[in-house]
Amino acid sequence: MLQALDAAAKQTTPGHGTEAIIALVQNLKWDALDADVRHAAKRHFLDTLGVVIAGSSGDLAGRAEAVLAKVRAAGNVPVPGRQRRADLLDAAYIAGTAGHGIELDDGYRQGSVHPGVATVPAIIGLGYEADISGRAALEAVVVGYETIIAIARACHPDLRQRGFHPTGTVGVFGAAAAAARLLALPAEQVSSALGLAASSSAGLFAFINGGADVKRLHAGHAAREGLQAALQAQSGIEGPSHVLEARDGFAQAFAFGRNGKPRDIELPPAVPFGITDCYVKPYACCRHIQPAVEALIELMNDNKLSSDDVRSVKINTYSIAAEHAHTGWQDYASAQLSFPYIMSLGMKHRWIKVEHFEDKTRLDPEMARLAGLVEVNASAEMDRLYPANRPAHVTITTGRGKFEKQAMEALGAREVPLDDRGLGMKFHDLVDPVLGRERADQLLAGLWRLDELDNISDLLDVTVR
């Protein structure tokens, strides 16, 4: 196995592909990271944990847990936001599902992927069992995020255009790499972990047409399967080496086909750290829709428009975003992906809250009326701007005339940052209703100084309801 790795490494450009991931897993050091990367790691761990806690109180997380509880006993690993503890793999699955369940988890625009909900659940479960330090947890965060970012970036938009969900298909690698880091696996076992994880890559984008609960399960699947792959590799189970770039490997199967031309999978130090370019979400809906709804809300506020004033809303955006134009709002999960419904919320409520997807708001006839005023189109011009930007041009027609605005990104991106104070407010909005203000304060303070903690177990115990 080592000879095969050495031979393949000679044919691989340094900083590219599977070899670069193995090097990152083994060589990354917290003290060698610059301050921006270290701060981003804290922010994204904090944000993901808050979203998991909030999502864990939802119906989907409860049903997912109930299925598992029928077939096996509880464990000792805390599932943030839940009362019942689980075994290591189930804890990662439930936490990943919960974190992706309310559409408030972080993401990476250039790969259309959500790194946190695949990576962090694997880290908190394994970290709890092993009593790892906060610094070790944050190192694993950076490893997991950079792995997902690099693969998703290299395969985007081909992977998505073939009907796959990047978080489900790519997320397994981030969970595997982060777990391999915490387990201190040698190079050949890291390679096997990635090879094993690749065969667990899964997730179709069919949920855009309805049945969107499965989208949330993709994140849980990725967290669990990536973690399991690292544990299997540690036990001596082998997976194919160089699975990302190899013939019949991941990139061929999910993105480029046998005759396509794959792009390089590049990681630091060959390229800058991508975790600093990940966004956090202020609104509980699909990120592709957020620039448009922000532009609409700003137009409504600046021009003192009411929803009754609006005769039509036309949006010109990029193709991947426009595909959400025909998604209905017949259920909670679909509504969070529905362009017409999100725009109707912007017209009526001037904000997007988690409770807006409950029956009381979703089934309001006024929402259907307003959604009927919305027209969404894609253009080649907008497609050229994506994924470097996330463009949307919004035109509101009223009896007083037309009002127009173009947005290139939404709040929470590096270009339009949500500062630490805003992130803390989001955390409290999510966690206070589940754990109470006192415990939320305790947890938030601990997360901001995570790199100072000798082990994370006591802090994770605070997350149990």
C-alpha cells in the first residue's frame, strides 16, 4: 500500500488531489495558521453548533432519532439540543441532519456546499469520546472544511448539473479527513479513509421538486459515513488510493465523466484557506435566494412600499438559483427552497424567520397571492457572474412606477460580513429557546475561547437539553 501511495505521489502535482488532503491531515498546525483562519474556525464551529442545537428541537431530528431508537439503545455521546444521548455514529447522523434541517448552516459559494454540518458533527462526537482539546477540535475543523471546499470547488458546477447534492456527495470527505486528523491516522490509512468515504458519497437534488426532508438527511449521512470510514481505516479496512482523481474515481463518477477534463483539487498551501471565504446565514432559507430577497426588502423599505402596492416582482439571476423558481411551499422543507415563497415573505414580513415556515404563515392565502406576483428568470449574463458572485437583479412594479436593484451577494459573506456581535446574536436566537439564556451564555463564552480548553467534553455536556 505504501509503495502504491509513493508511486502515485510522484505523478501528482504537490498541493493537488488526494496527496494534498493527506498532507493537510497530517501536517496542519494551529500555531502556524494566520489569525484570520483561526478566527474563522472558531466562528464556524460556534455557528454550526448553534444551528445544530436549534435544529435538534425540530420534528425531523425527532423522527430521525425515533427510527434509530427502535433498533438500538442510547449511547453516551451528547447530541447537541437533544436529551437522548447516542452512540458515536448515530450522534453524528442526528446532529448533521439537525444542523441542515433549518437552512441556517454555513456554506461555500464557489462549491455550492455546506461544510459545517458534515464536518462538525463528526468532530464533536469523536472529540467527546476522546476528550480532545479545543485546539485539536479546531485543527480538525480547518482540515474538514478545506477538504470539502477543495473538492466541491473543483467539481462545481458539473456535479450539481448532473443532479447531485454537493453536501451529501462531497461532505463525506470532510468528515473522513477531520476524523482521520483526530485519530492521528498514518498516511496509508488516511488514503483508505478517503477511499472508503468515496463509496458512501450520496445525495440527489431531486428534493428541489418536493420531498425536501431528504436534503437534511444528506448532511447526517455525510457526517456519519465519513466518520465511519476513518474508523474502518483505523481498523485496517482498505479503500482505493487516490480515489478523487483516479480512473473510475469520484471526480469521474460525480462530475466530469470518463471523457471530461477534471479541474485540479487544490488545497493550502498551494491556494489560500477557503474557510475564510465561507458564509454564515442570517435567514432560514436557501442561500441562492438570499441576495434577491435582500434586494427586495431594501427596495420595499427605501421606497416605503407595502405588499399591497406591489403589482409584480421580476428577478433576473443565475441558472442554479432560478431552478428554485418552481419549487412549491407545500411543506416546511420545500418552502425554505421556494423562490416565490421566500420573496412573498420579503414583501409581507421584511425578514425570513424560522417560524415563517410553519403552517400558520405558509398556508396563509396572502402568501399564495404574493408568490403569484413573482417571476424568476435566468440569463447568460448572470451565469457568467456566478460563482464569483451570487447575482440577482430585482424589479418591483407598482402603481407609482418601477423600482430596481441588483445584489451581488447576501449578508454573511466575506463581501458583506456578519460581524462577531451579529453572530453572537444569531447564536442566542437559536440556542436560548432550547437551552435557556444562562446555559447559552456559558456555551457561547466557552466557544469563543475554545482554543484554550484542555478538553471539549465538559462544554459539550452543556449542549444536552
